[in-house]
Amino acid sequence: MPADPTHSPPAARIPSGKVPALGDVLANRAFRVVLIKPSHYDQDGYVIQWWRSTLPSNSLASVYGLIKECAQNRVLGPGVDIEVEACDECNTIVDVKGAAKRIRAAGAGMVGLIGVQSNQYPRALDLGRQFRALGLPVVMGGFHVSGCIAMLPNSPSYLQEALDLGIHLFAGEAEGRMAEVLRDVAAGNAKPIYKFLNDLPEMAAAVFPILPRNVVTRVVGHYSSFDAGRGCPFQCSFCTIINVQGRKSRYRTPDDVEAIVRANAAQGITKFFITDDNFARNRNWEPILDRLIQLHEVEKFRIRLLLQVDTLCHRIPNFIEKAAHAGCTAVFIGLENINPESLMGTKKRQNKIWEYRDMLLAWRAQKVMTYAGYILGFPTDTPESIARDIEIIKKELPVDILEFFYLTPLPGSEDHKNLFMRGVPMDPDMNNYDLEHACTAHPLMSKEAWTQVYADAWKRYYTDEHVETIMRRAAVSGISGRKIADSLMIFSGAARIEGVHPLQFGFLRRKLRKQRRHGMPVLNPLLFYTWRFADFLNVTSQWLRLIWRYRRIMARVKADPASRTHFDEALSPHTGAGEIDHFVEVFADKIPHTHGAPVRAPAAVAG
Ligand code: B12
Ligand code: SF4
């Protein structure tokens, strides 16, 4: 770490030799802020980017909103216009020279690397390196910086490369702090590290996330985003969120949420991903949903919502019903595992496996699609136990989409800190911390076995037979056939065909010859384009085959009158007190004696 954190290393200044005095040089000129949400690299070292991405970046929207507010308040002086542009590298090719030119044309400015996750840190460094070489100030924020600084002693060792390049780091949340950063950068004396981790801003009346329409329309379905709150009360050991955003629920007001909807609707955007990690624990969920219901059902805004919730949300009276009335059509649920031993091992005590089916059926009753996250690689997992558990889920749980992740010690999590402090080896390449790689050793599986388990999990869940069952369950529950077919296609194909997780998926992959990871060779054009052409044909033909197969399955389901009365074990509700699912019996001896846990009949305990 630099000795004096209040002084910029020389490289952080515009290397013209002259540090402009704020006010003098900026007077009557503009200050241009270029915001880039970096993507990350695939296994060949090419940036993962698409013609259209499938999910919006809320970090980008948050920071854009904050810079806009600074512009309105003319925080650099009455004569200085603050201009801002934003791009998400997942759906936009970053033109480094063009951006530098626009900053120079404005007279001054900076580049912001936004919401940088650990897996995006190497790509963010490569972008920062190019902008620094052109002499521009660069500031980087997001969970990698915040998580490392929050949890690790001497954390800047993880961040040293950025500091060596003269990139300024921002840890914590930027609401109420952005003006300070802009003023410092404009004056040429920005700090190497801004730390605001111990002082979390209130969210009531906080500036809200927003992006211009031309950025939002690069996301399929024109989804935008906002966070209605931050913080989660639970303590999962693999989670970084609680260590950065805290465990106390901080939330926006219904008035602010209404203002967000109206501001977006004014530019024709009414679909939102509400990015609260756990909206069910947002203590203001009810007034917020009531306001959204008013906008949706009374004022007829065509609102569509994606939410993230926990597995106990069905116990909150009216939560699921109100979410559906407000326009929720899909939820992401942190199911994580069905083995209580694994859940307890990571302090995910709130997941009660005997309630999973009731919870999933409650969403289904409201015609809301469920996406459940499932983590592979808990300490007691083996290839056999994982295979068994996926088969159980297919048969007994009415979940629509299952998505798989490696248990990963993400920088910023308790798991990472513990391994770091004990000196346990972890993958030094941050690009791999995307929950799609084994980043540390597993007690029972070799790296190869674990990798195979991950690949097999997608195949095992998305068999044509099970895809048909999911379509039949959707048909009988009144869930949109088109939506279910599209989601099944993406989630079954992204990892297997494109080699990327569905959460990073988009339409029409772009690979630029020259946008290769720093240190990897840029191939000669003949070699590159021959390889790329073959790669494109291979991937496209696999997608076409998948689409054709799923269309045929869907046509069969639609044509079959039995679909309208389809019933199976997963759809059967619990009828009497004490009735438990077969899989709960399988794990009965692992269920801790907590309040509400099923009482074990020793005879029922199976192996
Ligand atoms: C929405 C979301 C997504 C969205 C959109 C991405 C985005 N960042 O908006 C999608 C679905 C695409 C996504 C995907 C993934 N995500 Co995600 N995601 C989130 C989530 C839930 C919310 C992000 C958000 O909007 N936060 C609110 C904003 C306001 O906070 P913020 O991003 O920290 O930004 C603030 C400050 O950091 C600061 N700041 C940020 N940038 C800058 C820049 C400058 C210049 C300045 C001054 C300040 C500044 O100001 C902002 C306002 O206060 C977070 C968890 C969370 N609570 O943040 C996880 C999270 C960021 N995701 C995470 C991960 C791991 C992933 C995935 C890799 C894995 C996965 N499969 O889930 C994928 C793949 C990503 C990829 N490579 O494309 C991790 C990252 C942890 C880490 N150490 O890297 C998080 C923390 C969740 C977790 N599991 O712990 N994600
Ligand atoms: S429930 Fe989700 S957000 Fe809350 S601590 Fe667990 S992983 Fe983190």
C-alpha cells in the first residue's frame, strides 16, 4: 500500500505534467465521465460479450444516477458541465481510443470502471491499463475492491496491480460520496483508495439507479433494474454481500420506487430486475409492493418484475400474492442444496428443506416461474450424492429452472477469509471466480471430478424427458409456455453450448481478435478468422438443433389433452400436518432439531 493514502501516486495524474487547478482550467468547459461495466474473459482469453445481453447491470445504473445528480448540482462549479456516458461491456464493444477522444474533446474527465466483481477484475485492469497509457484518470469500484478491503488484512496486495497502474479504488457505497471523488479527480489529487465501508448510506431518499433508453435496449426484453433495498439478515459463509452492505435492512421509500418506475416509464421502460439479494427481507417490502400494485393494476403501467427471494418467503403473509399482483413473473431463489448437512456447514440455517415444496407451489399458484440456484461442492458432496440429489429434485420439487454453481470462496466472503488466513491454496487467477470454476481443493473430489460433476449436472437436469415434464407442469399451472420454453433453452444451452453460465449469457456471441487478455498473443487474422468461423458454425448448429428439439417437445405438450390435467409427485401439496416428502425422509437424520423441523420417526430414516 502506498505510504500516504491521501496523495495520488504520480501515475494517477494526467501525465501532461500539468495538474489542472479545479475551477481555473475547468471554467466554462466540460468534464466527461465514461462509465464502463467490464465483462470478463472466456477460457480462450476473449471478452465475453454479445450483441444483446440478457440481464441489466444495476451497478451501472446506480453510478450513472449518481453522476447525473452531480451534473445537476454542478458539483464542479457553476461553469462546468458534467457529461456522462455509460456502457455495459457484456453488450457493447468498448472503444478505448474513441472514449479517450471524447474526454479530451470535453476538456477533462475520467473513466469509471463500475461494479467490478472479482471475476471481472483482470478485464477491468486491462481496460484501466489502456486508459492509463492514454493519460486518463481511472477510478474502479465494486464488490472486488469492497470485499477485499472489508475482509482481508493487507487486502491491497490483491489490489496492488491496480494501484501500481495509478487506478484509484473506491470501497463502499457511493451515495453521497460521488461529488468528492469527481472534485478530487478534476483537481488532480484523487486518493489512491477511498474507503467508506464503515459508514453505509441510508437509502430513504437516496439517488436512484437509472440508465438512458439506448443503454437499456441493449438488454433483451428491455429490462432495467433498481435495488429497493440493501443488506440481508442471514449469515451464509459463502456470501460477500453481508460483509459489504451489512446485515441491517436499508430500504427505499414507496415514493422513491414510484419515482423510479415513472422515470423509466417516461422512456418506455417498465420491466425491472429488482436486485435486492433477498427482497423478502426488505423490511419495507409491503408498502413498496402496494405502490407497485397501484401503478400496475390501477394506473395500468405494464410492469414486469424479476425478484430474488429466500426459501422462507412463503411464510410471510401476502408476500407472494402481492408480488404477483405487482407484476412479478419470475423469482430467483437461493435453494442452494437439499442436504441439511451441507446447508448447516455454510450457515444457511434458514433453508428448511421440508418447506421447499410448499414454497415452490405457492409461487406456482400465482403463475410465477421459479429459478433456483444450486451449489455443487459442499464438503460432503460426492459425484454420487450430487447425481442422487438432482434426480430427487426432478421428481419431488416443482422448480422450473435449476442453475448450478461451484461453491466458491469469493473475495469478501467469510469462506475466503478463513482459507486466506489459514494459508490454504486458492486459485490466484481472479478471472476464475465466476462460480464456474473450482477455485480451491475439495475434501472428497479431485478438481477433475468436481469439474465433471458440474458439466454433468446441467446434462442430468436438462434431459429432454425432464424438459417435457417442466413444460407439462407449466401448462397445468398456467405459466406462459413461451417464457418457459425460452428459459429452458437458455439455461440448458448456455453452459453446454457456449461454455458460459446462463447469468452471463446473451444473444449472438462476439469475439474480437484484438480484445484478448493481456499477455495472451493476438492471433494472425487468417488463423483467427478460420478458427472463429468454425467455432461459429459449431455453436450455431448446436443451438439450432436444441431449438428444434424444444419446439417439438412444446408442440407435443400443447397438442396432448393430458397436459391440462398433468399431475405428479412434485405438484402434490402436503395434505396433513406432519406429512413429509420422501427426500426429507432420506435426509431425516441430518436435519437439526430446530423449531418446526419434522419430528423423526426412527423407522422412516432411510440411507
Ligand atoms: C444484480 C447482480 C448481478 C446482475 C447484474 C450485475 C450488476 N453488478 O449489476 C447479474 C445477474 C448479471 C449478475 C451476475 C453475476 N454475479 Co452478481 N450480483 C448482483 C447483485 C445482486 C446486485 C448488484 C448491485 O446492483 N448492487 C447494488 C450496487 C449499488 O452496489 P455495487 O455494485 O457495489 O455499487 C456501488 C459501489 O460499489 C460503488 N461503485 C461501484 N462501482 C463504482 C465505480 C466508481 C467509479 C465509483 C466511484 C463507485 C463505484 O457505488 C455503487 C453505488 O453505491 C450483487 C450483490 C449486491 N448486493 O451487490 C451480486 C454480485 C455483485 N454478483 C456476484 C457474482 C459472483 C456474480 C456472477 C459472477 C456469478 C453468478 N453466477 O451469480 C455472475 C456473472 C457476472 C458476469 N460476469 O457477468 C457477486 C460478486 C462477488 C465478488 N467478490 O466478485 C455478488 C456480490 C453476489 C455474491 N454472490 O456475493 N449479478
Ligand atoms: S441469504 Fe443470500 S444475501 Fe443473505 S446472507 Fe445468504 S447468500 Fe447472502
